[in-house]
Amino acid sequence: MITSESVSTKKATRDIYLPPERKTVEGGGKSHVVAKDFSIYYGEFEAVKRVSADILSKYVTAIIGPSGCGKSTFLRAINRMNDLIPSCHTSGSLLFDGEDVYGKYTDEVLLRKKVGMVFQKPNPFPKSIFDNIAYGPRLHGMSDKKKLMEVVERSLRKAAIWDEVCDRLDKNALGLSGGQQQRLCVARTLAVEPEVLLLDEPTSALDPKATAKIEDLIQELRGSYTIMIVTHNMQQASRVSDSTMFFYEGVLVEHAATAQLFTNPKDPMTEDYITGRFS
Amino acid sequence: MNIGTRKILDRSFTAVGIGSIIVMAFALMVVVVPIVSNGIGAVFFTGTVEHRKMLRNEFQRGNVEHLASGVASSERYRARVYEILGTFEAELERMEPEKKRAYTSKYSQTRTALQALLGPLPGDRAPMLTRFKYGQTRWEKAGEKLHDLLYESKWDNSNAEIMGKEYFVSRATAFEGTSLAPLFPYIKGNIEKMLLPEFTVYWGFITDSSVDSHFFGGIWPEIQGTFFLAMGAMLFAFPLGVIAAVYFTEYARPGFLNSMLRSANSTLAGVPSIVFGMFGLAFFINTLKVSESKSVLAGSLTLAIMILPTIIRAAEEAILAVPKTYREASLSLGSTKWNTIATVILPAALPGILTGGVISLGRAAGETAPIIFTAAVSVGSAIGLADVLSSPTPALSWNIYNLASEHEAAAQIRHVQYGMVLALVTIVLLLNLSAIVLRARISKKLKA
Amino acid sequence: MAEESTGKSGRSNAFVVSARQRMFQKIAKTAGEGLLFAMASFVAVIVLFIFFFVARDAIPFFQLRGFTEFFTSSNWYPADEPGQFGALAIIYGSLMVTIGSALIAVPMGVAAAICLSDILPFSVRQYAKPVIEMLAAIPSVAFGFFALVVLAPLMQNSGGPMLMWAWWILVSPFLLLAVIVGSDLLTTSIPDEKRRHQAYLLFLALFGLIAVAFLFMVGSLLNGLQIITGTNALNVSIILSFMALPTIVSVSEDALQAVGRDIREGSYALGATRAETIIKTILPAASSGILAAVILGIMRALGETMVVWMASGNSSHIPEPWFNYLEAIRTLTATIAGDMGEADQVTGSARFHVLFAMGLLLLLLSFISNFVSERIVIRQRRILSGQ
């Protein structure tokens, strides 16, 4: 049942159904991240079960589902952050740009450069704002001060935080507010010029005002990056995303265009969830 | 039991707990207060003209004119003493043999006491040892020597049941009727004019070398030796300890080998310090032959393995305290593991690691037993940096033991011993205090 | 797929590297980790080396002289020709000061740890902890100097009165407490309230008189004591207990902290006083951790060199009677420290090797106690985490 469901949803995302206020993205819509029967295990426990999905480039994909349903695990699998957990292993295949993420010759460090990630809690380094942003470019060999400054400014502008911090780039990043810190983290990720941006509940630790700013930022970035966002908040998913995946107990129950999934879900379980019958 | 008794028990239980903490604080005070109060006496004290003479002759320091006028005025009063002595010596010559013999020994005792007080008398041969070249340099010691001069101490052993009791016999009465008798009241009355006590601040105690096995001078060679030994130990132990801590926290996988390594670490932490000393002698000196015999190098290596477990533990704790999110953030930006450790984790853990390092530095500076057989000598001058590979050094901790227990005149140089203890305790406590402050600032920073 | 992408870096799928590159990476990683492992296992190598080198120089002694003399005789004349190497009195001296310091430090340390973890408010604890750390930081030679120069003369000159005051101050509160509790316990079985109260007062007066008489008797006995030498086992035990205290306090405080809040709250909810909660529920739960603390503290006292060397009198004989703490003694550590200087010119002689035999004995004792305390701590952690 799961497999047939997945196949049908895959078709649904192929032709994204956009509500009138959202424009189609030029040059987007190619398969960017593709999962085929992809499972993730913690030791014996199968946390993500035989997921098949197709994430389209330059669109925003939201992942929703109750706590512990495997949505974060799935997200973290894409840039192999799960490698930090020793007992974690996978089966099936997960392709990024047509290459196997878990392949024998995959360099996870280079992969993570392509697939950036922003975490639940803002996690700037205890360094200056400039050094935070420049951390990635420096890692990848940029040392020219002028070039670094350009990258820092560009990233901060993209993350819509430049105006707030441009006069205190040398101050410690921990002095910023929570919302600013999170946008700083986005800017830090953008500075390494990734293709995919993974957002793991990026607003769960923020107040409504800061949340709104992050959501605006996601809208800004849509069309330039392939964005995947894990969220608890269904309104947020419906506001920011083009397609939505619903996970339940490790299974991808439904993957469809957001407008369709929230108005006309195919699976009764999805309907129960989005109407708040369980959470 | 009724409720009243239970309450009394409860209160007294609390009282016992608080009492034991108070006792500990009291113990700390009882140990530290005499050390501090007597220790500062090594630098701030009432010095006599003899002290100024000594400073001038041995260290070429002090105001020459002030010294000359002081010596001149003290000689004026001393002249009378020499005159009395001369008269008595002449009288002694004229005495009948039996009486003469009785007085000669008493007189030579008196003379020795006088030499201790005022320095060599006219007609004495120039003494070989520096300690006999000068009279009492410290005013409070001069008081003791004056007492020795005025009274002869004797022991009453008449009652075999209990220990002998000391009692004093006035020398003035012993010489009653001779021409020496006026000496005693004269000295008692004019001692201040003969020694000219002045409040003295002798910073040289910290920066001077010692003269005549610590009778005069300062403790610079010891301070320097302690510094060399402790820094040397850190030089070996700190990098090694931090690297081992990185391995334990970031790379080690749980298993038999890892738990063995951890056991080895705690075993090393529990080895008695004297055993480290034996090991240093048997391994570094007798087997590896890092040096001919004792040397700073051998001592530093021995101290290094002693403080290694402490450093590893502190560094491990500091690294584990770095939030996991830093690691994730760095890795997600495409950083390698090693890069993450070097650029994010270690800088964030650095204050904690330094705290452990500073405490270990204090421990290395204060420890005695490991350096007895490997690095420490009791007398010696300050060594240069070039000699650390081959020569031993005096060190504070070892010389405190040595001066207090093995020096031939330990009781006479108590002020030097106290000064050394104070210097060592100050160094160690300051290091620890800075560690405490450092840690408090870290915890404040993490909370903010 | 891998062959396809080989060498096509610069394309978007640049995260796939060639097989060769991957191999190099793996080799570098393994080599790096191997190097780190080598550095980390240096500690284990040192431990092995310490055992090896101390044992290497200790074994010749037992080959030369056997075990019997060393462990059963107390004739210690290493400089004689032929030398006598009976270390019984020295081992006994070590035990004596260790036990003496434990008797002082353990009750005090555990009480202080309880106080720190359960009684004092956080604001006071903040200041109490540095005091303990300072006590731990003072170098042993400074303690030794204090023992030799301050405490020893004080003891020699006015030891009797000092002991009397200590007796009064330390024992009288406990005796008073014992009187109150004893009278209470003896009278609980009387059913009538009024009679019970009368009996209670009667017992209180009776026991109180006996206690005061006892206090006076022992006090005057102590007051009359003549202390021949101030450098004796008591002096050393007191100072060593200061040095063992910080270890005992901090390790047992950790053990007490590890006992969860819920256990405490459960006990309070049943109407227990704080003392009862601590004694009946927390202490048993933390007992193994406290035992580990005690073992570590005792090891600190047993392995200490400078204090005993300076202030124990260094007299190799078993005191008479055997519990007389007012006599000079000699310990293993002090013997090693003191005799090595004379013995190391004659490497190869029994006189040199006997010191290593003593070192080996100390090393084994410390190893065993460390091992035991580590096991105990691990077991406690396992029990508390409910496995």
C-alpha cells in the first residue's frame, strides 16, 4: 500500500499545483533529491521506512507530521548529519543530482557544502558576526579579506539581516536576538553557496515576529535554492511551501502539492492530522 | 521517639554538617595565617645596621653615606664594649691559675654570645663563613641573642621522672666583682644604639640569590627553579593531555580498549607521588639517561606524567561541555571533523582547558616528592635556560623541606623558611584563584 | 555510477570523488586517528612502565632477602653490615597514620559533603567550595612545614590541655545527644503520658550525671598527659586528615548529588525530618559512592610523603601500646624519600632495592584501591540509573 501510494504522490508533485498568488519558478522543477525505498535505522529500529519521494529543485518542500515520525531524521539524512550517530545506517537509495548520497565514493564533507542546513535552535559560533559568516568560505580556501567581505555582505543581504548588523560585524554573534541569530545562521549557510537548504524546524525557538521574518526570508530565497523545511506548524507549511510531505511513524503517507494536500488530502490519515484529530 | 527528640536530632545533624565545614575553613586559616604572618616577615622586618652592612658588602646595595654614618655612630657605642673586654682580658691574665681557668671558659661563652650579637670583635680572625661576618641583622633575633648574652641557660635534670626543665642564670652575677660586670647592663641599655634598628623592606628576598646557605640573601634560585620545573612539566603534559582528551571525547568508541585506557588514566591519577619520583629515577635517569644525574629535564618529565591525568580529565570535561550544536553547525557547513575540532570545539573549550592547566601548573609547582630524586638540589645558584637539560636546580618545595629539616641551623633561619613557604603558597593559591575566577566567568558567559 | 563521475569535479555533483581520492582520504583518516590513539594510549604505556620499572628494581630485593624478613621483622637497620630489612614497623606506621587520618577525615568529610549537597543554600555553598579547593591546593610541603614548625612544638609544650579541650568540644555535644536519645528510647514503651514524662526526666538526669562524670574523668586524664615529642603519629594524622578531606568531600558530594530529587521528595512526603531523610534514604543510596570517596581519601593519606617525612619523627618501631598515637613512627613513603639519597650510590645492593620493594607495595595498594573504587562508582551509577 505504501509503495503504490508513493508512486501516485510522486506523480502529483511532478505537476505542482500552485495557487494564484505563487508564481512558477523559471528553470526549476527538476528532480533534485530523489529517494527510492529509502530506510534509516537506529540500530535495529527502523526510523524511516522505505520512503520514495522526489524533491523538485528551487521549490519549497515542507515536511510535516507528529513528533517522532522520522521527519527530522529524513531531513538530516540528506546531508548525512546522521553520521554523527554511530548506530545509524541506511538502506535503499537517496540520490542528489543523480548521485548516490550514501555511495561508496561520496565525500560527505563536499556533500554538506552543497546541502546546507539550519537547525532548530539558532547555533551561531561564539565568534564575531563576520567570523561566523566567513567560517564556511574560509574552510573552503578563501582567505582574501576583500573577497570575504563581499561574500559576507552578499550572504547577510540575502538573509535580510544586513541592515541590522552591518555596523557591528566585529561584535560577538551571541549578542544578537534569537530571530537575528537564526537569520545569521541562514546567512552563514548561504555563504558556502549551497544548492539545497535544509531547515529543521527553524522557527520553533522563536517568537511570532521573528518567525514571520524567517518565513518572509524563505519566500525571498524560493527560486534560488531548493528548500526543505521541517515544521510542526501546519499553517507555516501551508504559508511557505509549494509541496508538502506528511510523515507518520516513519512512513511517508502522502506527498502532494501543498494547496492540494491541505484542501483535498487523499489519505484519511492526512486528513485526520491536518484537521487536528491527532497530533 | 517523640517529635521533640526527632527535631533535636535533626538540628544537631545540621549542626554537625555546618560544624565540619567551619572546622575545614578553620583548618585552612590555622595553616595559612601563621604562614602569611610570619612569611611577610622575610620581606618586611626591622633590620639592624648589620643588615645594611651585609647588603652593602654582599650585594653592593644601599646608601653608602647612610651606612657610613650608621656604622660610625654604632661604633661609638661599641667602643665602650671593646674597652670593657680589653680591661677584663688584662685582668684575666693577672688572675691565679685556678680562678683564671674557671673564668676563661665562662668568658669565652660570653664572647661567643657577643659575637653572635654584634659580629666579629676587634682582634678576631676574619671568619670563613659569611654568617659569622656580621652580627644580628634582624632586630627580633637580636633580642633573642641579647637574652643569650645576659643569661646562661641550664637544664634541671634533678627529677628523673619528668623531662628536664630549662632555667636561666644571669651572667652578670657570674662575673660579679670583675671588670666585666658593667658590660651586661651597658649592652642592655645601649643595644638599640649599637644596632640601630630601622624598619626595612627587603624586596631582595625575592630577587636575590642566597648567601652562605640561606643565612642571608633571598630565594630567587628556588623561585626560578620552581618556575622551570612547572613550566617544563606543562610543556610536555599540556599538549599531550589535550590531544588525549580530544581522542577520548571525539574519536574513542566505547569498548574494552577504551575502558582500559580510562582505567589507566585513573590509576595514574592515584599513584603516590613518591612512586613517581622512584619511577623518574629508574626510568628517565637510570634507563633513558636523559641526563647524567638529576636535571630539570628529568624532573619536568616526572612531574609531567604526574599531572597528565588531571589535564586529561579537565580537558575532557571542557570539551564535553561545548554544546553539540556548534559541532552540527560546523559540519553542516562542509567542515571536516578535524577542522571542526580545531576551529570550533577547541576554541570554545579553551577556557575550561586552561582552567585545568592552571590548576595542574600549581600542582606541579607545589609537589616535592617527584623531584627529590630527579631534579632538586638544596644549594645552588640560579641556572640559566641553557642548563635545564643537564643541571639540577634548587626549588621552593624541596628547599622548604631541606631548610626546615636538614639545615644545620634550621631554627635560626625560620624567617627564610616562612618566606619560602609563603612564596610557594602564594604562587599556588594565586594560580588556583585565577582558575576559580576563570571558571566563574565561563559559567556566567554560558548562562548569559 | 562512480566511474562515470570520476574526474568530473566542477559539475554540480562534485561531492562524488574518485576511488583513488577516496582511498587517500581513508588512509589519511585512519592514520590520523591512529596517531591520536597512540597519543591517548601513552597514558596506559606510562602506567605499564611505572609498574615495570618499579617492579624491576623491587624483585632483586626479594631474590636477595626473601619475603619473610621484610614483612615480619621490625628490625630496620639498612646501613649495618650486613643490613637488616624488617619493614613491619614501617608498614605498621603507614597503616597507623592512614587509619588515624581516616578516623578524623571520614566523619568530617561525609558530614561536610552532606551539608554541601543537602543543607546549605546555594549562596553559601558558592563560598564553601573554594575553601575546600584551596585546602586541596596547598602544597604538601607547606602542610609538612606547618606540622613541623607550628603544630609539633605546640603539641610538645601544651599537648595535654589541647587534647582535653578537643575532647570537651568534640565529645560533649555528642554525649549530650546520646543522653537525650537514650532516655527517650528507654521511656517510649511506658503507656501513661504523665509517668512517661517523669521517667524521661529521671533518666535524663541520671544519664546526664554519668556522662558529665565520664567527660571529666577522661578530660583530666588527657590534661595530665606528657607528650614526649611533638613529631608523632597524632600530629601527622591530623595534618593528613586535612589533606584527605577535600577528596572525600568532593567525591562524596558527587555521589550524593547523583541521588535523584524524587527519592528525597518521597521521603519528605512521608513526614521524615531532613536528618531522617538523609540518613535513611539518601546515604544508603549514595553509600557505595561515599565508600569510593573514602578509599580515594585514604589513598591520598597513605601515599603522602612530605608531611610524614617532616613530622612523623621517623622512628622505626611499633609504638607501645600499639595504639599509642603520641609516639614517633615511620612510614613507607618517608623511608623511600629519606633513604634513597644514601642508597642510590649503591645500585644493586639490597639497601637500594628494598626501597623499590616498598614503592611496589605502595603502587599495588594504590592500584587495588583505585580499581575497587572505580568498580564501586560504576556499580552505583548502574543501580541509580535503574539498570
